[in-house]
Amino acid sequence: MKGAQNDTRPSASRRQYLKKQIPKPIVNEHYPLARYYALSQQLLEKFLDANEKMNLDDSYIWGMRYCYLVTDVIPSHGYYNSRKFSEEKQAARTMAKKVIAELQKIADVMDVEESVKQEELAKKLREQKKEKERLEKERKDMDEAKAMSFDLPSAPTFDPSNRPPPSEFKDGPDGPGPAPPMYPPPGDSEDDPAAPPPPSYSEVTTLTDSLASLRIQPSAPP
């Protein structure tokens, strides 16, 4: 049984892989034809059992093995056209057609499964691409933010020596007038030359003696 060429169905790769698992026996003329038919019955039973359990891969393998044995191997046997095996020959041909029809149905189900898998894979790839683009954008934004932070001028430091002098004028009811004095007026500071010097020790002593002489002494009792 030869497979179709240029198979582009969704399950083509899957079925090609399964076909590689199928052994290709070579007919042996010294091996009785009856045993080949018995072997085909065993393969048919395995196919029917796997198909009933909806095990698609196993069903496909057993069905393909049965069809290959019945349509390719047995017909090459020397006693294939013998009247002794006419019934087995006809029964095998009829059953092979039914198995081929079932294999087509199995391939249809495989197509659906593989289409779903391909859609899920495509969706996953789109999500991965979108996530990759998002991360790339975040990284780019962070790099741009870092670059901008390096370009910002630093905050100026306060230097008292650069403080501007106080204004000498201020606004008053009659217009600009003199600002209030920034320092105490003359005579209010000990360092001001206009202030009188403090009295000396001798001056303080003389003043004390003078005050003592002016005190009224109490009179003696009569």
C-alpha cells in the first residue's frame, strides 16, 4: 500500500512518522501462506481493539500493517493464486477496503487534532512575541530614563559669599526711603568710638570717699 505523494494535510507529518514505525516484511516462499493469513488476522484484531479505544496512533499503525501485509506482501507469495486460499484471499481483500476506509476517518480526526495543536502553538508564539516586545520596550524606556537622569544639571550649592547685599531702600508711603539701619546706632556699642569711656579706678575711689563724707553722722546722746 503506497501512501499519497505531496501530502499537505495537517496530520501529514504525524502520519509519516507513524509509517516509519511500520516494519516492511519480505515474503518467504518457504513460509506457508496460511501463516501469513493467520498473521493478518492477528493484526486486524489489534487494529479493531485500538480503534474501539480511540487510540489513533496505535489504530493507524496496526491498520497500516494489516493493509501492507494483505495488499503488498501476501500477493507476492507463490501460492497466492492457489484455489486452496481463494476464500482467505477474497475475505482479506474485502476487509482491507474497510480498514482503508477507517484509516481515512482516523486521518480526518488526526487533522482536527493537529489543526488545534497548530493554532495553540501559533497563539503561544504570538503571545511570546508580544511579551518579548513588551520587555524590550520596557528595557528601552529604562535606558532612556537613565540617559535623561544623567543629563539633568545638579542642584546648586549655597555659598554665603555669593549672597547679594541687602537693599538700601524700601518702599514707604512717600515712595522709596532709607532702609532701617543694619547696625546699632553710634553710642550703643562698646566698640563704637563715639561712646564715653568707662570711669577709672581712682575716679571711682574719689567719688566713693566724697559720698562717704556727706553722710550725716548720728549725734551723741545727751
